[in-house]
Amino acid sequence: MKKLFNSKLPQTDIRLKRLCISVKLLSLGMYITIILQYKEHLSKLESEIDALAKEVEEYNIIKSISGI
């Protein structure tokens, strides 16, 4: 009986490792999706800021200064 129990343990261990890897891959995929959405959101905000800044007269003066 003891030998039978020990023979099942490695299979359970392998399944547990595979499950852990699957969970980590799922989490990584979710993090990547969140980062890409965040990047898209920042791009939209940057476009909106630029559009609003162009309406301000001082924007062209400030933009003409080198390094800004």
C-alpha cells in the first residue's frame, strides 16, 4: 500500500506545478493587458493635453524655447 501511495505523489506534484505555471501565465497575461490599456489611455490623455495646449496662446511661445 505504501508503494502505491508513493507512486501517485510525483504525478500529483507534476499536476500542481503545471497548475501553478498556468496561474502565473494567466496573471502575466492580465498584467500585460492592463499595461497596454494603460499605455493607450496615456496616449489619449497626451493627445487631449496637446489639443488643449494649442488653444492657449502662450503654448507656441513656450514651445519655441529650446529644450522644452
